Amino acid sequence: MSGALAAQMALCARLWGEGAQAEAIARFRVVAAQHPGNAEVAAALAAALLQTGAWEEGVALMDALGVRLPARPELHDWHAQGLLLLGRAGEAIATLRRRVARHPGDPRGHFLLAHHLLATGALAEGWAEYAWRWQLIDPQTARRRPREPHRRPDPAAWRGRTVLLYSEQGHGDTIQCLRYLPLVRAAGARAVLAVQPGLVRLVRAIAGEAPVVPADDDPPGCDAAVPLFNLPWAFGTTLATIPGQTPYLAADPGATAHWRRRLAGLPGLRVGLVWAGAPNQQQADWRVIDRQRSMTLAALAPLAAVPGTSFVSLQKGAAAAQAAAQPAGPAPVEMVLHDWTDELGDFADTAALMAALDLVITVDTGPAHLAGALGRPVWLLNRFNSCWRWLRDRDDSPWYPTLRQFRQAAPGDWAPVIRDVAAALSQAAARAPAPGSGPPPP
């Protein structure tokens, strides 16, 4: 690469690093036009396009490069992601398999291959690749980690032993994997659960004699320790064998009765709303994902026009402050959002309120898993580049039989999603029985 070309590429990289992505892409285009045969320049432009959601153009450039695509692992990562999002899952997986073959010791390649396999339903192979996640976690930030991350746990070895099952990711991930507790018991193990503090009280209600402790505690006397998200791998979970019995969590009956009395005066279908996740301030990649999966309460304002509905906030965290300023719905309708979230101290409290509602509408965050695990009707507002667990090209979920998905058709575009939700909500409200006459429609 000549000195002049290197200087031009350095300018593009500086603009990109400063957050001026549009300007950087414009400069990349100029450089690419000046050097039409240069694979490095074309690949840099393609990677920039893919990182800003221009999937079709970015993938087309990568495809055109073919074998001339520079052998930099991150380029193959972005190519595969674009292929998957364009519905070319087989090509995406083949791209990542080539990447893994060329860089077998690079954990990121295995981890991305795991996500693509799991998203397409190839769970059996995906779980083994997913074990590479432990190589991407800073040992100093991991509270616990398996001694042999790439060895599949063997439930047969747990018989008669005390096994610590510990949370390793978010609240929703923990909830998703609690379904495996009966299988652990059936294997003859004595379980001890270490979960996030906000889940302790909820989990104790279903744990029986199994001790449940906050995740940072050190329970004594355990013979083995297994991260919760290794349980699907341990039990060889496929799409056909996902433990789908719901509900597998339960709200406190007394607390639920309390909320039913509180909600008795709300007319029509009582709908809980969650519009944002919780950003992880320590991980830049996670902050990006949170911006993609979250929306504002104002984006949900069109739901206010649906007759026969009452809305209740289930939103916690910083985004809960948006409930203080009720958003304007389509004129002349105002969204009335009933907010008792200051009374929700943990997930057990939230579960009791959910159990008194007819429907939960939520983005991809912990309450979506909670509602599904409780067997409550839940509508998931799903981002375009969805998490692997929601699979591809589906509007249901084998993990949660009562869940229905509403997916973005384009990155960041929530408006059509909310229109579809409003139409479905209008139909559900019209079918809803009168208060006290029976359960709501699914």
C-alpha cells in the first residue's frame, strides 16, 4: 500500500474512531473509486457498511471480493453476520466454519459460529461452540468459571453429589435455564443455586429443599459447579427436546391476589409494558446491543389509541423515569400509564404483578423470560439482528409456548412493529371477556 493510500485509509479510520461514521464511509467510497482493484480498500468499505446496517451493499462487496477478501478474521465475522441477516444462513455458517478452520485457537470465531448455529436451530453443535464464551470473559471479572470449559458436563456423574448451579449472564438467561432444575434432580443430584440477588426470592419459591443464595456468596460443601447455561449442553438439548413445560416459575398467590384487587378498577385488557433493557456500562458491545433492543416509551404511544385496554408499567431502571411524562398518543388520545414500579423490589414482586395482568408487551430483556416462565401471554418486540435464542424466521418460541414475536423488518425501525402490535392488541381487546367472567384470550 503506497504512502498516499495509507494516509487516506488512516484518515478514514480516524473519522470512524471519532464516531463520524457517515463521513468515514463517504471517504471510504472516494478511496475505493480511486483504487477499484484494491481488496483492502473494498473490504474496509464493506466492513464499515455492515457495521452501520447497510447489509445488502456490504455483503455484495464482500461476495464480489470472494477469495480476494483479506484474511482478517473480523472481516469474515461481519460478512457472516450480514449473510445471516439477509436470510443466507447456510452461507453465513460456511463462512464462519472457514474462519474457525483458519484460526482454530481464536475464541471469537467459535463464539460467533455458536450464535449462528443456535439461531438456525442447530443446537446440538451450537452448545459445544458456545463453550468458547469463557475464553472471551476476563478471568478477573468472572465470579466463577468452569475448570474445564470445553468439556461437556455429564449429568450421570452428578448422582449422589451436591452440584452448584450458578448464574453467569443476565437475569433473563438465568430464568431461561431454571427449567432444567427438575432434570438435575432427576439425575440424582442435590442442587444448590447461586443466582442474582433480584432473583433469590422468586427462585426459592420453586427450589424446594435446594438452597438458593446470592450469586456472590460462596456456598460450602459442593462437589461440582456448573454454569446454568451449560445445562442445555449437558442434557443434549435440541429444538425437539427443550424442556418446555410452563409455567415452571410461580408468583406468590397472596401477592398476586393483592395486585388483582389493585387492578380491579382498570377497564378492559390489562397490559404490562417494558420498553427498555438494562445497559451494561462495563461492556461497549453490550451497550450497542441494548440500544438496538430498547426503545422509548414514546414509541409505544400509538397503543394508546387501542380501545378496551389499560396499560401498567413494568419498567425498571433508568428508563422507568420516562413514565413520569405520559407520552402523547395519536391526537386526541393520551396514553395513561399506571405506574406502581416503586413497589417492585425484585423479580418476585414483578412476577406477582405480571400474574394479575392479562398480557405483557416487552422488548428483549428479563421480563420477557419472566412472563414466559410464568406461562403468561407475552408479546416480544424483537430487534432486527435478534438474539440467537429467538431463532430465525419465527414468530413463536420453543422456549416459551405463550410467547409471540413481533420483529423489526429493518434495523432500528420500530414503527411498523408497533403498528402490528396495535392491530393485534385491538383484536385481543375485542375478544377479551368482561372482567370477572373468565381468562383473557391467548
